Amino acid sequence: MTVVIGSDGRRLTLGPLLGKGGEGAVHQVVEAPDLAAKIYNSGKAKERRDKIIAMVSARVHSTSEFVAYPVDTLKSTTGDFVGFTMKKVSGFKSVHDLYGPGSRKVEFPTADSKFLVRAALNLAAAIASIHDTDCVIGDINHSGILVSDKALVTLIDSDSFQYRGPSVIYRCLVGVREYTPPELQGAPFAKIDRTANHDNFGLAVLLFQLLFLGRHPFSGKFLGNGDRDIQTAIREGRFAYSARRTETMMEPPPHVPSLSDYGEEIRKAFEAAFMPPARQPTGRPPASEWVRILRSYESSLQPCAVEKAHAYRPGLSSCPWCALEQGMGRSLFTAQYSMTSSVMDIGQLLSSIRSIPTPTPPPQAETVVPPLPELQISSAGQAVRKERTVTMIAGMAAMAIGLYLITAVQGFWGLLLLVGSAIVTIRASDLKARFAPELTAAQSHWAEQTAKWLDQAGPQKFVRRKNHYLELANTHSALPAKERQKLDVLEQRKRQLQLVKHMESHLIDRAKIKGIGQGRKATLASFGVENAWDVQQQNITSVPGFGPSLASDLLSWARSVERKFVFNASSPTDPRAIQDVKASIAKERVEIERELTNGPLELRRIADEAMVVRQKPPQSLIDAFAQLKQVERDMSK
């Protein structure tokens, strides 16, 4: 085994390899189980030597429990600087495995929506602790952030942080463009002193990904000509979820939460974080502000009545996670139902529902309307009568003239005038014909209001709701058989389930695919394409920036993954699939029981309302009856 020497001369033995990257390798330390040793590759040690010595001398590692800072310098047995020790991080996984819905089910099976909020809060706290020192992360991205199954957060790769020593700034020389603020896009990192405000952009991106299913805030559908990749969208300030849609000309991908789901304070914070720098006179929200905002949001969360893995803010009419899962056709979290039998006494509920008497048929609607005051002819009726009188006088005068013409002047024209004026006079005297349109409208309105009243006052509405509850009870009693049937189908589809699990385990983010770099991987994730199975199930050319050529390369990779699948007939059915079936049935049971519980109360309310509307009919019914009688009065002689 290789031996290295600490600054105090203590000899340390490098144990098993914990990880390896482009800069070097991380080993266990045999003599100190709580420490790990990072040993640089040849040529890298000299570049980092002064920076590590400065960080160790300043005891930066004592300033934060969230970061694996250098604890001590390490030299080879020949005296050359080779690396450093740091606290060993075990039991933690990449934050990317948490915010991606597919990987989350595998790597964080107990994580729920509140877990995501807690992880976001702890991430903000971790970065706030870094900014309280002389460090700036610089290269802030998902690969350097680890999360435990308790939502604790640890940052690694601290030797790449920008560190301000007593007389020199040791810059961060690298960066991931998808987490780089617009003012640094395309800039030479080696020539720039990073600031906490630069980190605050990358922090906001990571927080957004944790809260928004791994979606990148600048990945969406561009409403202008062509496409915008993530780097271009960042540079141009095109926050895809912004309320400034006419300005950003972007809309978010399908099946994602909205900013309003998280409330006004979080919405404003994201808008401020992703606003163009020229419009940020006070800078982006700092990590400490995110800690306050997320702590307040976390404390306000209320549990979903249907799905225990869901929690959402007060003020929303329904659970946004339930709506998302319904739209996507799949669960976003591993369901957390109790699979024990229901403790609800359905039999007692049914007895209560059946015992509520059905309302009797109501009386005729006319009989419940209060007596109307003696109706007088309306102003419209009086006007018609005046018009009728004038018309009849004129008609009789015309008839007299016509009679005169027949006898004294010319028979034909006189006869024509006599007949025409007689017809006009007779029609003018017919009030029923004159009020026919008003009568038809009044009768139709009365019939409409009567039908509404009968539905409220009679048994129809009560019977409909009662039958609905009885059908729900039948559905509830059939749930065990439905569960057995679904589990039988799983057994029959064992090969397909194994194939799906195999494909889903191959994540795009971890794969090397021709033409698919980190930016395009982030775009795919933003549109719900995380693994080989997603590639085969979705139309990749509908993702912005993915034409036929890239889609073909991606599909070729997915097919190569599929070719490696080997069916194991002796393997039991996937426990996750069984859990999904049981969770689905349990969720249906909870929803039915919740609705059935309201049954007796609703039926009693409907029955009581039926009696009330009989004794006190609604004003709309009274008005319709009065309108009809008024028209009939106006039509009377």
C-alpha cells in the first residue's frame, strides 16, 4: 500500500479507492477511518499546492460542516506535495439522483415532496456557510453536491473553490456553462475573480431543479424563430417559467410545476435570480435569503389528503402534485401508503346512507308560489292597446272610404281598399297574436325554472347522489379482487417489467452518447427524458434542439442498452412494480373512503334543502311565474 506523510510527519496508509476523476483519486485512510485522501495526478499537484496550503493554514475546514474542505496537506515519502486529507463522505449520493424523478425512485426511494424542500433548504444553508468564509465556489454544479437519505447536504471538490488568501486570490479555473450566470457566459474563468453573486445564479438553478423535477429553468420552448440552447437562453435572460413571457418568448415544457404552486415569495426570488444582470441593482437573492424563504415555505406545507408523499402550500384549491401525476400518467415519488386493511367501517356507512329517507314527490310548482298581487296591465300592454285603438280607428275610416269608392267612384280600387283595411283592423284587434313571442319566452323561462326547482325539491337529485355512493361502495368492495388481478398481470408481464427496469437504470446523464453533451442532457431532462426507456417512449424530435440526426444517435444508444437485456425467468416480480400496484389500489381506496365519509352528510343536506325550497321557493321561480302571469294579463281583453 502507498504511504503518504501529513504536515505533522504522521505516516498515513492509502486504503481502498473511493473515487477517481480527471484531477486525481480519492482513497480511504487506513489509520483514520473518518478521513479520505485526495491524491493528485502527475502535474496537477504543483498547480494546486499553494492554494491547498493556504486553505489548510487558515483552517477553513472548521468553518462549515457542509463542505469537505482540505484538513491537512500530504507529501510523498520523498517530500513532494501530492494532495490533502478531508473528511470522508459516505452514505451520500449526487443531487442529480435526487431531483431526477426516475433516478430518485431508485436512489432515494423514501424521498417525498417535503424531502426535496428540505434538501433545497440545506443546500442553501451549505452555500451560505461557504460565503461566510473567504471562499466562493465558482464551479457550482450538480456533480459537486451530495445528499444523504436524511436530506443532509455536503459539497465536495472544495479544492476547486476560489479562495482569497492573505495576499492572493486563488481563482476557480473551471465552470459548467449550464450553471454559469449570463455575465460570465463565454468568459475566460482563469482571468476572472468570482463573487458570491455569481454563485447565487448557480444556486438558484440547483434549487429550481430540486423543486421542479430536475427541469432547467432556461430550458423550454422558444416562441421565436429557431431554437435556443440553454447557454444562449441564459445569456439572453430567457427564463422559461417567467411571467415576462412576452419578453422572454419562452414557455415551459409540458408536465411541470408552475411558479405559483410555490407561492409569491419563491416566485419573486426565482424571477429576481434569473433577471438580466442590468436589472438587478442589488444583485441576486443570496444563499442566506433562500434559507429564510425555504424555511418559511417548509413550515407552511400541508399534507395531501390522498397521497402521503405529497405536500403543498395553503391557499391552493387542490394538490398540484396529484394533478401533475395525473397528467403525466405516472407517480413522481415512491408511494407511501400503509398497505394494511382499511379500518373504515364501510358497512356502517352504507347503513347510514340507506337509512336516510328519500324526499317525496313535490307538489306542483304553481302551488308553492306565494299569491301574486292583483296584476294590472303593464305599460307595454297599455301601449299595445293604444296602438290597437289607433289602428282600428284608422282601419274603419279606410273601410268607409273604400265603401264610398265602391259606390260613388270606382268599384275595383274601392273594393281593394275595403278588404285591406278590414284585414289590418281585424289583426290589430288580436292581442294574443301580438303577445305571442313574449308568451313563448315567458313559458320557456317558467318551464326552465320549474325543472330546476323540481330537481331541488323532488327526489331526483337525492336519488342520483345516493346511487353514486352505493356504486362507490361496490367499487370499494371490489378493490381486493382488482389488486389480485393487477398482480396476476404483473406476473404475466414479468419479462416486460424486467426490460423496463433495465432500460430505466441506464441514465442519460451517466452515459457517453455521440453528440449529447451536458447542455443537451439538461435539455432532455427538462422535457422528461432521463433514461433509455424514456428515449424509446417519447418523440425526441419534439425536444428543442433535437433534429432527426441527434434523435437517431440517441435511439441507437437506447437500442444498444436494450440489446444487453437478459431475461431471468426465475427472478421474482419486481418489488417496485408490486409496490406501485398496491399503492395505486391504496390510493383509490383512500379517495373512495374520503368521498364515502361525506355521503350521509351530503344526503341529509340534499333532503333538508328539498323541504326548504318547497316551503320557500327561490326568487327565480317566483319571478318566472310572475312574468308569465303578467304576459297573460297583458293578453287579456
